[in-house]
Amino acid sequence: MATHASMRAVKRQKVSPARVSQDTGTSTVNEGFLHHASKWNLEQDYEQRPRKLDKKGKKTQKLPIRTSEGWVEQEAVGSEEEDEQDNAPETVPVEDHVAKSMKDRPTVPPSVEHDPNTLWRQQKLEIMEEIVRLQRVINEDPEENIGLLKKLRSMTKYSDCTIKELALAVPTLVFKHIIPGYRIRPLSEEDMKAKLSKDVRKLRTFEQSLVTGYQEYVGDLTNFSQGRATGSAEKIAKLKSRAIQCSRDMLLAVPHFNFRRELLTILIGKLSDRNVDSDFVICRETLEQLFRDDEDGDASLEAVLMLAKMIKARNYRVDESVLNTFLHLRLLSEFSQKGSSTTIDDEEEDDYPQRKSKKKREFRTKRLRKQLREEKKLRKEMNEADAAVSHEDRDKNQAEMLKAVFLTYLRILKAGKQNLMGAVLEGLAKYSHLVNQGFFGDIIATLEELIRQAEEPSQPNSITVSGYGAEGTPDEEFPTRNATRESLLCVITAFALLRGQDTFEAVIGHNIHLSRLSSHLYRILVPLALNPDIESSARPASPCSSTASSPPTSPASGSRQHNKVNADTSIVLLLKALKAILLPPPPANPDDITRDTLASFTHQILLAALQLPASSANAIVKLLKAVTARKMPAWKVAELWNTEERKGDGVCNLATDVMQESNPHAGTVWEGELLRMHYDPRVREEWEGVMANIRKVRK
């Protein structure tokens, strides 16, 4: 027994390592753990740890397979996942993971780590990246991610101005990409109850979500453009400018889509302001580009009607560049009918078209005629399906635009609004080929009334027009009224309208005599030449305005810029008026000018040339050279250079205000001797050309 007991193995006891060494090894980690415990996100670390599934609860969910050896049970569903989890690396305790991350983390000063500005800049960058990410996700798959438009719109709720601007600008890229090429109509109750296929229902859901999101976005643009935002005045101005730019982009990109009227309201609302700034110029140029690019005329018609309504509501107290946008309409070059402020003349059609004779008619059976009718009907439906621009619809829209433009012009003329008078007169001259005979009589009567007012003795040459704005405050932005300039514009417009008529018989039929206009020009010719500001523009050039000064040149040498309206100097207007009377274009004939009228204007032109500056004198003598280059006018005035070749009596009175009482043939052209010795060589050269034309006729 003793031997057996001595042979028994000695029981080994588990010996734990020294506690002191363990505490010594982890003392540093515990101190860091307790110090930074408040900054750790332990729940997230725990969430990211891999989990092991319970193998006891797994059951086979597959049916057994019959083989040659019998029925064999299939493997459990979660076996592969369990194998992957079994082979996964061992989980590291949370304390060790945090200690390692804190050890590898760079040392950051506490002042920078808790700086609110640094944290906000980082958060702001993340928000801006999220906005761009949403835009990218929506563009990748619009039908699936159309719901993200609400989240993108919610980004405008942040108080930061930069984030709001980005949240307003980014949706324009989204809508430009996903908006279809047609207008989405609202659904009726019958459409909501109709049974649809899966694809059609999906497309309809996408369209309605798109319209809703776009409507909310346009509403945000409207609010920001009207200054409905919180913050400082500078931030509100920035958001207002950004909203106007986004409205411009959407209107030019998708003018056919829904809520076009709301976008036009934003732009036209800015044009109603008298303050001409960069936003004003953007809105004006947007409408001009819309008028130039609109082919069917739907958007242009809506914009013109809204502009006319706004101008009338503002009592015509708007900048003249707003009225000049009408000169960019496509109807100036595309519309062929004539009209007025109320009606449009119909095209001349044969009421009784000539039918083909029976011999020339092609024989068609009843079946063939029926087939041709069906083909014609099908062709009409195909054209409508292709959404081709119909010429009839375009002409109808342009006819309505023409009536609105003429009505606005006529109202301004009758109201006598001096700030818009120049723009209206030049606009009527541009539209002269579209004015019918009835409207021509109304305009000429209005122009003659304006000239009569300018001839009144109590009417000074330049008067300051005072007025009051819409709020009742004195308005000091109106330019000084120049009655002489207005009368020159009236003469130019009247003769331009005359050229737009088919024949001069139409004017005679309305008992309209233009002699009053010629007499008025004769009366103001010499006094205007004594004006020291004859070569100065009507107003100073402004980078935000559509007007600018132009040097005095002859009308024959070239016309002014297309975008400069009511910007010509007085000498340029005078040359245009003289050319309209002495050298009228077809259908008028310069040879039909009476002998007395031509001689009277020749005396006045030469007398004015002695008073004008060198460049203006050169231009007006050059005009006289062009008149005498024609044989008949030169023969009518050649006797003024030789007293032996004419017969007359009385005294030449060039100082009279009545052209018919001047008796020009009783005097000689003594001004020619002074022009022959003019100090400017250009004037002397042009005068030699006049004398050469006269000598050619006298031979």
C-alpha cells in the first residue's frame, strides 16, 4: 500500500501569474481609458464587432434529394455563414481597441479640438458635400431617387448663406437633367381612377413627383427673390441675386415646362424697379434672349402680355430699356401681316378659288378617295404627335404680340410720358412695315399733336419733367425733356411709317398731309445748328443701360449698333430726318420733291453748315452732295448758282418760319464761297463734289 501510494502522481495546482506584473503592464492603458472615456463611442465599436449566430436554432429548410443510395438530407442554409463566422478573426476587446486608437491618434491641442468655428467649418463642408452627393444620386437614377428632392430642398433651412446659395443653385442642374421635353398636365379624377399598367403607373408617379418638387423649388425662388429671408441685408441681397440667376437659368433651359408664369413673374417684378443694377440687366437680357430663341411664340406671348400689364400698372414709370425688349421679338422678321392695336389684317385670299376643268381633273374611284382622306387624317395626327411647330399657331401668337406692343406704344404716346417717348418713337419706326393703314392714321395724328406742342411759344427747348413715384416720393431720375429732339424723332418715325405703307395713295386716301412735318424741320434746322451740344448724346453712357453715345456720322455711311436705342445725337437725328425728306427710299421717288421745297432746304442746309462743327458740317454737305448726284434734283437747284438762268421777283426771306413764304429762288447760294474756303479739308472736298454735280447738269 505504501508503495502504491508513493507511486500516485502528485496533483498539480494552477498557479496564477504575479498580480503586480499585471497591474504594472496595464496601468498606463487604464489611465488613458479613464481619462478619455467620455470621448469614446463605445456603442459604435460594439456595433461594428462581428456576431456569432446561434447554431442550435438552425434548421434545414431544403427538401431531401433522392439518389441511388437513398434519400440524402441537404445542408443547412446557414452553414456557409457559420463557417465564415467560425473562421473570422478573434474579436479584440473594446478597451484594447480604444487604447490602440488613442495611442495612434495625433496629439491635438485642447483649444483647437473644442473650437466651435473649426467644428462648424467641418460640418459645413460635410453639408455641402451631401448636397452635391444628392444631386449626383438623383441624376444617376431619377425615377428611383425622385424622393430625394425633398431632402435636397430641406438644405435651404440652414442659416448659413453659402449653404443656402448652393442649395438653390444645385437643383437647377438636377431639373435641367430630368425634366422631359413636354409639359406635364395635372391629373383629373378620371385619370386617377383609370387602370394602368405597371410601367405607365411608374412613369405617372415619377411625373407627379417631379411636378410637385419643381413647384416647391419655384416657390422657394419666388420667396428668396422677394427678400423673404432672415439675416443681414447683405445676405438677403446675395440670396435674392442667386434666386434671380436660378430663375434665369430655368426659364431659358425649359421654357416649355410647367410654372413658366411664376418664373416670368420673378424676372418682370425686378424689371418694374427703377434701380438699374446687375440683377436688372440679367432679367432684361434674359427676356431678350427668350424673345430671340422662342420659335413657337408661346413663351414670348406670355412674357409680352405680362410686360405690357406691368408697364401700365406702374403708370409707365419704368426704365426705357424695358420697352426696348420688344425690339428683339422674332415677329419683326417673321410676321408678314399688318395690324394695329386692336386688329390684324387677314391675308388676301381668293374667296372663289378657280377649280380645275373636268379634263384636267384626275379620275379617282370612291375607294381611292376614301383612302386619300384617311391618309390625310393620319398625316395630320402624325404631325401633332411629332409636336412640330405649326405656322398657324405661330402666326396667331405673333399677331397677339403685335397688338399688345402697338397698344402699349399708343398708350404711352397719348399719355405723353417723356421718359419713354424716344423709345416708343424708335420702336414704331422699327415696326413701321407691320402698321396697317388705319393705325397709321392714328399714329400720324398723335405725332402731329406732339409737334404742335413743341411749336408752342411757351414751350421751351428743354424743360425738366417732374413727377412722383408710385410711393408718392419725388422722382428725380427722369431725364430733361428735349422738345427739339422729340420733334426730330417724330419726323423720322412719320416718314418711316410712310415707307412701311404699300403706296402713297393710302396716305392720300386718309387725308394725311406730311407737309407740316417738313415745315417744322425747315423751321428748326438753323436754330438747331447753333446748339453747342448738337454732337452730345441725349444721356450719359451707362454700363447697365442699353443706351450709349455715338459719334455724328452720315446715315449713308452706316447705321448705329442694333442694341442702342434712343442714343443718337441730335446731329444724327437731323441727318436722318433730312434724308427721309430729300432722299426717300422706294416706293417714294426723290424726283417728285417740289422745286420750292428742294431750294428752301438747300439754302437752310448751307447756312447750317457754316455754324456746325467740322465733323457735322462734313456730314451735312455730304448729304447735299448725294441729293445733287441725281439728275432731276440737281437740275431743280442748279439755277441757284446762276442769276441769269432763272426768272423771279421779290425778296428771298430765309428768316421766316413758313417755308412757303421764303421765296428761295430770289436769292443766290452765297454760302458756297465760304464753304470753298472752309478750314477743314474734308468739307472743302465734299463741296467740290457738290459743284461738280451742278456743273454736270448745266452743260
